[in-house]
Amino acid sequence: MTQRQTIRTLGVLTLGALVAFGCKGVDKGKRGGRTVKASIQAFDPNADIGFEFGDGGGEGGETPDDFTVRETLNGSLGGVDQCVADYKARKGMKPEKQLDGNVALAVKLNPKSPRPLGINASITSKHDKDESLKTCIKETIDNAPFPTYNGMPRIVDFEFELDPGSEWVEE
């Protein structure tokens, strides 16, 4: 047996062992009880950004300015308001009760895709403890169509009121 055949045989045996021991038994005719929960990846804002050689970009043009990115975020604030309304309903609060605190977001833009590479979110009040609220906010921001561009990933920071409330203006 040559060295190449020995390596190939070892690879096949290793793969077979991984498949045999790594799989759990499955009851035939029954659906699995596994569920997949989507989550928005957080990131370390202090970590080095990996550089790619080549154009490093996606389908877009120049790196978007702060105004363009903020306009994209502003377009998704209606979804954030819905997250707040759902939170109030879940907690049994009256819809007109205004929640205190600000939302601080750090969004790592993906130059190749309108979806961010990661989102960090925190709320400057007791509502920060509610993971469902933070996840809803992150999912809303994740679905905002951020511009693609040629270049490297970029981190942008945003802060806004959690529940700005509304005022009626009589004319």
C-alpha cells in the first residue's frame, strides 16, 4: 500500500467514525424536536478588522457617509417602535406609558451585503435586562437595507430614545 492510499484509507475511516459516533439515534417516522433560533451576531468593537486583498467591496461604490447610514437606520425606527409596543403588551403595560432609556447600537457594516456583519445593542435603563426586546431591536436593524460599498467593514454607532412617545399638535 502506498503512502497516498494509506492517507486516503485513514481519511475514510476517520470520516466514518465521526459519522458513526457523532450522530444521535433517530426514531423513524417521528419529526425531530430541534428548533433553530436565529440570532444576530454580536462583535468585539475593539477587535482588529481583517483586511482583504483585492477590491474588498461588494456591488456598491464609495464608502457611505454618516448621513446615508443614518437615513437607513431612521427608516427602520418604525420597526423599533413595534418592538417597544410588543414589549409593553407582553409586560401588561398601558400603550401610552412612555419607557425611559436610550438605545445604543454599534453596527458593523458589511461592504458586500446590505445586512450587517454584527450588531451590539444596549439600553440605558432597566429594560436592558429583557433579551427579547433587545433581540427584536437587533433583528429590526439587521433587516434594514444598509448600502453596499467598495472597502472594508466599518463600525457605526447610533443612539436614540427607546420610546420617544408622541405629541399631538393642534392646528
